[in-house]
Amino acid sequence: MPHAPDGRALFSSRQLTQLKRLARRRPRTAGWELTHWSTRSLALAAVEQDLVPHIHPATVCRLLQASDLQPHLWRSWKTTIWDDEAVARATKILWYYERIESLWQRGEVVLALDEKPNLQVLEPVAPGQPMRPGQIERREFEYRRHGTVNLLTGLTLHTGRMWAECLDRNDGAHFRPALRRFLHPYDWARRVHLIMDGGSSHTSGDTQACLAELTPRVQVLLTPADASWLNQAELLLDAFSARYLRRDSRATRQAMIGHILKSRVEYNDYFAHPFAWHWSVKRFQFWLYNTPGLIRCKSCATGH
């Protein structure tokens, strides 16, 4: 609670409660057109609504910090519709994640596949300034575009090793030959369990026919719609992008492709490892059944 220099409380408990309640409201509900509060606008609104006779923005800042309220920050998410089919898909994928090691020992491989389409090839219009003591690296903001690259990545979950190809187009016609090349090194496996999302190139009729030729040795596990976090290849793309793509710049599309293919080898040599995965079938079901309003199917609601 903020205090005056002589130790007296500046505001009553009721005033502090009202201030925190105002901070948690959207500004438009208080008659403001702001999208979010700042300490200055929150101080003005508190006085305008007669919550307090006066308050300094610095005091508002201390109050927000003490209450762990951060109106200047936000985070987005994508809502997954957890119907019967989505729950069944997620449960099956998690079941395989729990058994990667035992499946490997009996000659079965768990693989994951994901794309990073339309990766822009950008070249700054002027050279950057390297890091030096007291100054971080600086980069020119303006850039030239040199087309895009469609990056297709595969992950062997047992080892964490990466496979990658750059496709001319992100469609089924280019995806299917790449898929066969990805699976070819695992011809020795008794069975291959392939995890990927339900993108159009993965579920088109021609792709389904291609996969049918590989059945039953290759079993496809599609993630539920809007639940791509279940695909560990997303973790691979994040790890690879953080090291090799986010701060990269190239003068040609072919230079970007060459960089990616060389980087894949380096990533496997120095950084590849199985990802630590903490979601189990049991944890998923506990989360599903104990989060109000999350499940939308009769079988889930009854716990069957």
C-alpha cells in the first residue's frame, strides 16, 4: 500500500480495491477509447471517476507492480475445439510420445513433419554495425525482397535430428515427393508413425493415395485443428529459426536455400537432441476434464 513520507496510508483499502478493479477493466468500459491502460491514463481515469482526489502515475506503477497487474502486456492464443475427434487424435499422439524409446527398441520409428512456408529472403539496403563494448549489434531497417522459401522440416523424435528440404511451392505436388525422400532412410523400420498437421497438402486426395501405398507400415497421426503444439516438429522449427533464420539476411533465394541446407548439418552436429516433452495422456486428460468450458463432446464430459 502506498504511504506518505510520514508513514500514513495515502489511500484506504476501499480506494485501492477500486483502483485495481479499474486497472483490470478495458478502458472503453470506463468511457475511454484507449486499447489499454498506461500508468498516466489510469491515473487520469481514477481521478475522473472520483476514485481518488489525485494520484501520481509513479504511484499507479507501484500499485500495479505490487498487485502483479500488467495492462501494457498481452498474449494471444488460438482456441481449439475439443470435440470427440480432437480428443482422440491428441490422446493417440501423446500415447506415442510416451513410448518413443520402447517403440525404437522394437524397430518402430516416430517422426514429425512441419513446414515454414513463405520464408522471406531479405537483404538490408546498407551494411549493419557490429557489436562493440557498450553497444549491441545494429541493423539497417530497410531491406530488399528476394522472394520466398518454403521450408519443410522433419524430426526423428528418438534422436532429435533434423531433416530439411526447400520446396519451390507449398503444395501437394511438391510435398509428396519430398515426403517419400524423408521416409526413405527408414525403410528398415518395421513401422513408421508420422505426426503432422492437417494442412491441405497433407490431406489432399493425391496425398492420401500416396500414403495409402505405404500403409500399414507408415501410420499417419494428424494433430487436431488449431492444436499444432502437439507436433514436436514445431519445437524443432523454433529452435532452428532462433539459431539460423531470425537474424539472417541473404542477397538471393538460392543463397538462403544453401544456408538452410548447410545449417541443418551444423544443427544436427551440435544442437540436435530429443526434446523434453512433459505432456502425457494422464496430464492431458486431467487438464481437459478440469478446465470449465473446454470440452465439447459428451464422451469427454462424462469422462469415458
